[in-house]
Amino acid sequence: MTGLLLIMPYFGWDLVRDVQELFRYPFMQHAFEAGTIVALTAGVIGYFVVVRGLSFAAHALSHIGFAGGTGAVLLGLPLIGGLLVFTIAAGAVMGALGQRLRGRDVTIGIVMAWSLGLGVLFLALFNGAASTAVSILFGTILGIATRDVVLTAIAGAITLVALAAMYRPLLFASLDDEVAQAKGVPVQALSIAFMVILAIAVSEAVQVVGVLLIFALIVTPAAIAERFTIRPSRGLLLSATLAVLFTWAGLTIAYYLPYPVSFFITTIAFWSYLLARLVSSLRLRVATGFPRPWREEQFRHSP
Amino acid sequence: MAPSDRARAAIVADDVAATYGRRLIWRGASFTIEPGEFIVVLGPNGSGKSTLFRLLLGLIPPAAGTLAVLGQRPRRGNAQVGYVPQRRELDRDTPVRGRDFVHLGFDGHRWGFELPGVARAAHRQVDEAIEAVNAEPYADRSIGRLSGGEQQRLLLAQALVGNPRLLLLDEPLASLDLRNQVGISELVASLARTLQLTVLLIAHDINPLLPVVDRVLYVAHGGVAIGKPVDVITGPTLSRLYGSPIEVLHDSHGHMFVVGLEAESGHHEAEPAR
């Protein structure tokens, strides 16, 4: 019995011991370090993605990254390099379209499908396709080396500093590009800069959740935050906090259960979103009175 | 006109021409607008009213002639010019408080984020602007969920927050009901009086604006002209301007009412400037 306990990860009510247990192996330490940085970045940039209505573009960027990632592996180059080159190039083009990017879902979808096709070709040309494909598509957070953690930290710092520097004009341009432009905000340049930063964030996040599951870290936390606050600064903080919590919870559960981390992160994100929708619609009912149609009728007929 | 008068004027246009891409929209525009004037800009769809605003904002250069706004060449980011663009209603899901939206008019063009020390002065200015448009009751609600008239007041507050001297309002009355049209018109007029603002307001329906307008600037048939309402707002002039029959009725109190423009404003085609 005692022998078994030494092999099996221990989980109990002693939180200090649980945390010690969680960080016993370097691969878990690295996963927590990289995961936290990636989630923080994804949560912050996700807020702007949602406000700018670019969630499909973010999704597409990750898929375009798939071709870059597989291409890099084929050429024997680092995965992250291929991801960055492809996503930044695609991001810059999307950014140059600016506000016209909204409603370009068809064009983006066509480019996305083609790049997935390219990725499949690169995989076919490369031996050992299956494991590479799985790791790019669904993330490899438990296989992150120290060097990758450092790279992720650098990329994360660049992303956060850049977003902090453009916070106000980016928000202004996102909400009201015409007035922002008249006020002297470089709307077009900001649009390109934002998409390039998003490309960097997406490339980072691919390591954790993979290209297929990127929504869970970039869009879901921001979508939840949007339901609970209408103050941009709070929305940003809530979105980042949620992304980090999802990642931590996913990693912790995956340590004790023999299933993939990505599954737990996306599942927690999904159920949190459902819960958020339920709670916010209940709050709305309570705030506006129940049942709502009757109240609206009252307002309409009031003098 | 003496040079000193020209320097004092809010807007001086001298033989200005405007193009959209390579297409000439209008030319030969020469007019002077005095400080504190309330100008209504009239003209059919696509005649280049919004293009005029883009010139005044410095977003596009004049194709010919010279233009001075508050004694300077038009330039982007001029804090003395407040602007409310033509728009459809804001997205219902815009997750932003009205107050934060107004706040962007104060510092949205500055880099970085707000430092706590600066915040107090900013909040006072934002409060004042919201008060000026009587939007306190709903300033803390999500802007996407407000009615058209409420949104329009907050947009106006955003334009006012930098203490401008010139206001450019592109169809602020569009898609509002009659009560809100009159309410916004009166609000803009009283703000213009108390804050000594020069106002240019693009409109399709002149009726709610008749009590407050000083002069009418009309943009049509490739040209721009300015005149007193009594001269411009006559059946023959308006009919020529819009190319469709328009009548001006006068009641026993001396009030005017324009009939026929509603049909014109019914089909909203995209303006070339947009």
C-alpha cells in the first residue's frame, strides 16, 4: 500500500503537500511556467480580439500556423519558427485590410483551408507524421524544454508590453475607428501591429493547446469577461485571470488523471462559459424584472 | 474681407475642390463661416457632404484651393475639432460602458494606459461632458444596449470632452424618432450657445432644425453654396437642389415646414466619401 502511494501522484487535503507534489517533476514546472505566460498573454489579447470582432481571424491564424509548423518540422527547423513566420505574414495581410477584415470570413476561410491542405502535404512528406501532427494540432505542454520556456517568456513579454503601449488608441480604434482616425490615431498601422502581436500570441498558445483548441484560451475567457463587466480595464483583467485559472486547473487535473491536458483546459473553459451565460442571463432577469416581455410593454406605453 | 477677419473666422474655404479617388465631387467652393454659427449642411445623397467633413478633418487634402479651419490648415488630431461620424447604431454586444466610451474622447489618442494621477482631471471632464448632454441616467450602462437617441447623446459628449471650438456632426438625427430629433437639435443649439461653438450639422430633414439654424450650406450638383434659411429654404431653391419637387409651407405664426425632403431621405445610398 505504501509502495503504491509513492508511485501514484498523491492528492489530499494538505494543500502545501499537493503543490509540492505538483511541482515534483521538471516537466510539470515547465508546463506551469509556459502555461501561465501563454494564458496571460492569450487572455489579454483575447479581450481585444472579441472587442474587434476578430475571433474567426484568430482561429484562422492558428490554422495557417499549422502549415508553417509542419513545414518547419519537414525542413528540420524549430516548430515555433515556422509558426511565427506563417502567422505573422498572414496576420500582417489581415491587418492591412483593417476594418474591412470584418465580413471577410469567406476569404479567410478559403486561405485557412488551403494552408491546412499544405500542412497535410508537409506531414505526408515527413516521416513520423502522426505524432508531429497530434502535437501541433493539440499542443505539447508536457514536453516543453527549459529553452522553450525562456522563448515563451520573451515572446509573452513582447506581446504584453506592446499591448500596454497601444492600450488606449487600440481600444479607441476598435470601438470607433472613424473618430479615432480623425483624432489622429494611426488606425491602419495599429490594425497591422495588432494582428502581428496576435500572430505571436497564437504561435505561443499553439504549444499549450494546439491549433485546433486555440479558442479555449483566446476567445472563451474574453467572452466570459464580456458578460460580467462593461469596463474595459476590468474586462481585460478578468479575461487574463480566467485564462490563467483554466490552464492551472487543466494542468492540475491532468497530472492526476491519464487524459490530455488540452482536453481538461478546453472542457473547463467550455463549462465555465455555459455557467457564465446562465448566471449573466439570470442576473439580467433579476435586474430588469420578471418576466421581461411584460416590462418592455410597460416601458413602451409609459408616457 | 480683411485678413484679420479671415484669421478670426471658424472656416474659410477659397475655391476648394474635392475628389473621391479620381472622381471630382465638387469644386469652386468659397465660403466663410463665422465663430458661433450654427450651419446645417443639406444636399442629396452622394453629393459630397461627408467629403466636406473629411476635408475639414484633414483626412483628405483638397484637390484644389485653400481651406482654413480655426485659422490653420486642416489636420488630423486637431483637439479643437469635435466630430461625430455618420453611423448605424452601435453593435448591441459592444461590451463597453457609456462613460468609458466618452472617456476615449479625452485620451483615446494617447499611447499607453491611463496613469492614476491623471485620472481625476480626466474623470471631471468626462463627468462634465456627460452632464452637458443630460446623459447621467444611463452613462454607466453598456453603450450597445442604449437607444439611438441615448447613443447619440453619448457620442456628442465624446466629441465635447476635449473642449472643441468646432463641432462636425454627420447626420446625428438619422434614424431617430421625431421627439429625439427635436431633442438633439435643441441640445446641440444650446450647447453651441453656452460653449460658443461653431456647429456644422449634416441633415436630410431640415424641419427639426429650422428653429436653431443660422445659415444653410448646400452641397449639390458639383458645387457648394451658403445662404440664409429664408433665401435657401424656398420651394424653387430646394427643388433645384435636390432635383425633385419640394414645397415650403408657412403657417400663421411664421413657422416653416418643408414637404418632400422625407422622400429624398428615404433611400440611404452610400455616400462616396464612405
